[in-house]
Amino acid sequence: MAAPAAPLGAGVTVLGNVAVDRIDEGPPTPGGGPSFVAMPLEATGVPGRIVTRAAPTDLALFDDVLTGAGVPVTVLPAQVTSAFGMHYEGDDRTMTVDAVGPSWEADDIDAARIATTWVHVAPLLRSDFTPGAIARLVAGGHRVAYDGQGLVRVAAAGPLRVDAAFDPALLAGLQILKLADDEATVLTGRPTFTAEDAARFGVPEVIVTHGSRGCDLFFGGEHHVVPPAFRVTGVHATGAGDTFAVAYVAARSRGDDPLQAAVAASQLVAELLLVRREASGG
């Protein structure tokens, strides 16, 4: 007879592929959700762990961002590292997919040996996490947050394409779904997102972020507008969505209600963007 599973503990585990990013034709920089969450995890004071995948030949690029804040990191095997090109004009960006990274299956979830109740899943493309991987997390008793770019981004090299042809099984059992406003538009076919839309997804907490304009939060059949803590200009916002998501999940894991968590996440995003601007001499 198999031994009973150990009880799940406090803190947040972040799962996702790192990516090699080229921003405005600059040199390669660390990207992907895991590259942006060590600092916010450390800032929240909530115990955290990152589990990621990358090709061994690319790991040196991520040394500082993955280990700099002292958050434990596990790197699982991969043959190729995700890669993207990005061009910014204010809050707007255009993207290309330079390489499609590995797909996480249920066995990869087992290999991650996740010990926390709360898990944030940070896909870059629709292929990053299979429905089987999400189902394994849910079956393991985890409370799962999911980044909605994994619903809409087509896993193909070239100019980034988006559509709403995702497998609904990806949503089964999620606790939190975080969408950027452009992703919400892809999923609904219109620029507004309502409480009725959130209810149709069947996820208890749905967040639609609007960059420097704050976010909309839907839970319990209600719609809350959460303004930005303060606006930070003159700095690229790559990774701000990842920062918001992990800060929100960290706040929920320590007992904040959804509205408190959204306010805390908005504050932390603004503070860390300010730090980034000052570090760049802005």
C-alpha cells in the first residue's frame, strides 16, 4: 500500500518555463514568469519556490534572476528554451515566438514534488501545460492560479498569434484565473469583460489586468474595480503581469480576501516598477 501523501504546507510554488527575451532588438534577457517572481515572492514575505524548465545551454542567462532573491529554484530537464521577441510602445507590445518551449505533463508535476497548497501556473503559450498537468495539480489538493496567456497564445513560431480555441479542461478545478485585458478580449470577442463572462469560466476568482490602469476583480458574483497604487512611467513593464499574479496568490495564501490581495498586488507591482526605473537611471 502506498504511503499517504504528506500534508500540503504554506507558501506559493510557481511553475513555468523561463524564456530568452529580446526587447526592442536588444541583447538576450531573462524572461518567462519564473524570471520575474523571485523578487516579489521575497518581498511578500511568503515562503516561495520556483520550478522551471530550460535547456542546459541557456541556464547561465537566468542565474541572477532565479537565485538573486534567495528563493529555492528547481530546474527540470528540457531540450529547448522558450524564446520571444518584443517591441514596446507605451503599454502596448508586439511579440514574435522565436522558440516553443517544453510542454509540462502530469509526470512533470510529479517530478516537481510540490509541497505548498497554493500553486501559480505561468504558461507562456497554450502548449506549456497540458490539461493532464493541471488535473494532476487539482487532484493533489492544490489551489491553482493560472495565467490566461496560456489559454489564448498559439504555440507556433513566428509572429505571436492568439485565438480562443483552448481546451476547456484547462479551467477545471482552478481557483484563480488571471487575464490581461487583451486576452480577455480574445476570449469574449469584445472589449468589455463582465461578471457574467467570469461566471461562464467557472473559476471562483477572475482578474482582468489593464496595465497601468489597474484591474477588474470578479468573485462571488461581484465586480470590483481596483485602481493602480500609483502610475510609473518611463520603464518597460515586461513581467509586471507575472509580478501581479504571484503577489496576488501570495496574499491569498496568507489569508487575505480577494479584494485585499488585488490591492496588495497592485501596490507591489508599482513599487517594483519604480525600483526597476531607478536601477535603469530613469
